[in-house]
Amino acid sequence: MSRVIIHAQATRDSFLEAVYGAGLVASGPAMAAWTNKWFQHETLLKWNPRAAGCLPRTMRMRDWVPSPTTEALATIFPEGFVAKPAVGHSSEGRGFITDGAGLQAAWAELSMQDWLLQERVGAGFGPGAADEFRVHTFWHRVVAEATFSRWDVLWEDQLFLEIEATVQAFLDMLPPALLRGHAWGLDVIRVGAGDIRIIDLNTNRGERRKWSGDLAVPDVLGAYVRHLEKFHEVEFVGSEGARLRENQADPRKWIKKAGAESVRRHEELRRRSGRLRRYERGLTNDA
């Protein structure tokens, strides 16, 4: 099979235009269905019930009549719960309900809407949580070297490799045909060695748009380009393609999204780790 030649500028938006134009990432109604977190949960378990081991326990509020008592909530969710809408997102948990009294007060209204009750995983929640990571996927594979601490609170390459391997084991539970055309940004809590929970599965919502805010990070774009060239018979050509491949994409959207201070912290963590990612050591992206 001949390789598809891609001419793209070294920017996030040009990269996205290229991958959608090449038909590598799907959009439309079938993909839009994956915006709903209950649909995600039920679809993944339908294809492989063992996937439940990588997901928080999740229930629909509308299926629970009458409303649960505080004691019942404590029995079902002994480590606590998060109530959140099935559609929509909040990186910092804004609008979520995590206490029994607040849930009881809002139950009558929220149970008529598409809201979920989900097991709370990990001690941290939101910015500063040390056990939360963002992992990127493309079709049925993890994108190597595109994994970070969710809030840039640490940089440990060996830990990132462990997280990637565990997420890959989750993807391997699912048929590749199901994941064809999908690109995801997964928010992952590490419960223990080789044990994770995927607390959020971010998609393109059926639109020709980003599936992860971290696509603004040059490291992530570079990892995707190397991944696509290895596994999908494409080549990003020219000096702009080289900039993408070598983690030198335009950082302005990253700076605008995260702020200059966050970008400086990310780069400082990276330097202080004492490790360079495999690509930067002159090796290939083998994952």
C-alpha cells in the first residue's frame, strides 16, 4: 500500500484538518453518540464485560427510584460518589455533586435529566491530584509518549509507560473494528500498579474538532505524527512536517489554553526529570 502524503503546517488546527481530510478520524452522528458517557459505559461493557474493571461503577439516576438514602449511597459507593451529567464535561469537576445532602436536594430535578452516579476513584480530584493522568489513543492503540500527569504535578517516564501499557490492555479487550476512526483523550486514575480507572473518555463529539485540549501541546502533536507514520501509512512531509514530528509545533494555542506559567512548569518538570523521551534520545516510537 502506498503511503498517503500529508502537507500540514506545524499547528494543531492544520494537523486536525489533515487527519480528518485523510479519513483517519471519523465524525458524524455515529461518533456523536459517544459524547454520552452512559452510551460509552454500556457500549464498552456490551463488547467486553471485563472492561468494567477499568471503569468506575456507574449508574443512571433516572433508573433509581425512589431516591437513595445517605446510607444506601454509602453502601453502594463506600469511597464516595460523583454525580455528573451524562453529556458535557468539566475538567475541574465544576457543577458536579459529591455529597449526599446536595444530591438529595437536587434529586427531583436531576433524576429527570440525563445524570449519572459514578464511583469516586482516588484521593485527589481536580487540579493538584497526583494520581490522575491524560492518555491519548488512536483507533485501538495508545499513542506512545503522549501521556502526562493530568495537572503537571510530576514527570516520571517509567510511570507513564506503566499507565500506557495498562490502558493498552484495556483497548485490547475491545474489537479493533469498534475503535476504528476513534481518537480519544482518556483521563485515568492510577489505583495501584497495573490497576487503573478511566474516569473520563473525551471524544470529538462527532465533529471535526479536537478530542483533547492537550493537542495544543507540541509533545502530543509530535507523538501523534510519529504514531500515524508508524501505523497508518501516512507521511507528514516538508519542513513543517518535520517540525510536527520533532515536537516543534507552534505553541501559541498551548500557551493560550494553559497560560505561560503552566507551560513553564511543564517544561521545567520535563527538564528536572533527568529523562528524555525515547524519540528525543534518537530512538523510534516503538509502542
